[in-house]
Amino acid sequence: TGSINLNIRRNNSLLGNYQLTNQTGSIDSTLTGWNVTLSNDDLIEFYVSQSSTYITDLTFFMDLQSV
């Protein structure tokens, strides 16, 4: 129970937000509205911007593929 908002940044610029509300998992393969272009030396950062007190653990998997 609860919600969490995760901000994903590249080189201090927002790539996108990911929000879970009252769920145990989610998959987003389209990333609608995200800037998904990456370079070899990009720094990827993850920030929890808000979270419910009921959430005590978060696991985030990111699969990067070259096209």
C-alpha cells in the first residue's frame, strides 16, 4: 500500500518520472515522453522524490539496448 515517485536523470537533466501507486510492480517498455538518447559517458541518476511511509524497499531494473 502506498505510492512512490522515482525521477530518472541523465547528466542532471530529467529523462522521465516513474510512479507506482498501490502496486507491487510495473513494466514500461515505451517510456512515452522520455528523452531516451544516451551517450557512452552519460551519468544516470535515480531520485525518490516522494514516497509513502509504507514503502521500505525499492528495486529498479533498467535494460539498455543499442539500436
